[in-house]
Amino acid sequence: MSLLIEIDRYLRHTDTAPTRFGRDAANDPRFVFDLRRGRECGPKLRARVEAYMARADSRPTRNG
């Protein structure tokens, strides 16, 4: 699955702004917007972003 598709699903699921996600996951607030415009993500950054999403998915939510 494409990293961008995974990120978009994560953003919808967590109601997170793209800039907040980029800042937290990649230290780059433009990260998601750049991916949408065709930016390629290297293997180290991809692993870091996927690890961020995995950690966030394992945290309890405020609503449940």
C-alpha cells in the first residue's frame, strides 16, 4: 500500500491535520502536502513515519 494512502487513512481516522502529522512524524510540516505533489520518501524516513503511526495507533484514545 502506498505510504500516502496509509497517511491519509491515519489522518481521517485520528482527525489530525496534515501539518501536525508532518511536524510530529517527519519534523516537516509540509511533508504530507509534498507527498501529495509527488515527493518521494526515502526508506529511513518511511520507516520513521510508519513507526510513528504504529505507536499512535497503539495509544488509548480520549473517547474510548
